[in-house]
Amino acid sequence: MSDDRELNHEYDGIKEYDNPLPNWWLVTFFATIIFAFIYWMHYEIAGGPTLDQELAVAMKEIETRQAHAPKELTTDEVYAEIAADQGRLQAAAGNFQAKCAACHGPKLEGMIGPNLTDSFWLHGDGSYHEIAVVIREGIPEKGMPPWQELMKESEIAELTAYIHSMKGSNPPNAKAPEGAEVK
Ligand code: HEC
């Protein structure tokens, strides 16, 4: 057998055959050495963060995100679904008469609290989200109670969709506009 990989010596009939490692293997092998060196420099010499420190940073980020995330999971699509569901709107209308009409009027026209059917808003822009925030958190210093402890989130979502659906309903004896106009 003559092969240029065969090394030119023989002992008791045993020949040595030079079979080089494949390049892909060598590249991978040297890459691991380089990686290990950089890894070691970063974490042992250059003071890279330990796993505990990385965890602490990640936890902090989760906490700040949670603090800033809107409390609601109800999306505009969900509100629109409720608004298309007569049964749920009826339930909300009943709830409104029981809990809100005393201040906002039976037709949402406004009494102690503002008219909820016009395009003027004291708080937010009359979007589903902003209405829900006011219902949940209230404006306690101005006499609008917070409802999040007193109602289920689904009831608040239904009331939100109900109020939104009454926009522009022009009830008689409407209270004068308050707040900024939203076009
Ligand atoms: C005790 C009286 C009272 C009750 C009961 C009440 N509200 Fe109000 N509400 C107010 C007042 C007063 C304001 C205006 C706050 C201000 O001037 O900043 C208000 C504001 C609002 C606003 C914001 C209006 C705007 O122009 O930004 C919404 C929405 C609202 N109320 C919904 C409700 C709903 C829904 C209920 C029933 C679950 C309810 N309110 C019950 C007194 C009340």
C-alpha cells in the first residue's frame, strides 16, 4: 500500500499511518480553547457578574416591569367583544344603575359626577383602557370611588364597554361638558 499519508518506517510489520484530524474538528477544538480563555478572563479576572448577581439584575427588571405594567389583561379586542354582546351590556347597565347612576345619572347624563356620554373627559381620552383605569382606581379626592376591591375585573370590563357604547347617546338634561374634548 503506498499512500503519502503512510510514514516511512516499519517495525515487526507494523507501519505507522498518519491520519490527520479533520479540519472541522480542529476548528471546533481550538474555538473551545479560545472560548474557555475568554470566559475565564471575563469572569475570573475582569470581575464579570456571578450567577447570583445576574439573577438579582433579572429579578429587578421583572419587578420594575410588573410595577409599570397595566394591571389589566383586558385588551381592546375583549372590550369590543363585550360591546357586541347584548347580554353582558344589559348586565353592565343594571350594575351601572345600582352603583353609578346616583352620581352619574341614570342615563349617564351627569349629576354629581360628569356626563359620561359626551366627548369631554376629565381623566384620559375616553378609550376603553382609560375608562377602566378610572373605574378601578377612582379619583378619591374628587369623590369618584375606586371600585377594584368591590367588583370583579369582569364587571369592571363590562361597565367599561357599556360606558364606551353610550358615547354620543345625547341624553336629556345632560350636564355641561367637563374636561378636555377628545375628537
Ligand atoms: C359618589 C359619587 C360617584 C359614584 C358612585 C361614581 N362616580 Fe364616577 N365620578 C364621580 C366624580 C365626582 C367624578 C369626577 C372626578 C373628577 O372631577 O376628577 C367621576 C368620574 C368618573 C369617570 C371619568 C369621567 C371623566 O370625565 O374623565 C368615569 C369613567 C366614572 N366616573 C365612572 C363611574 C362608574 C363606572 C361608576 C360605578 C361603578 C361610578 N363612576 C360611580 C363620582 C362618582
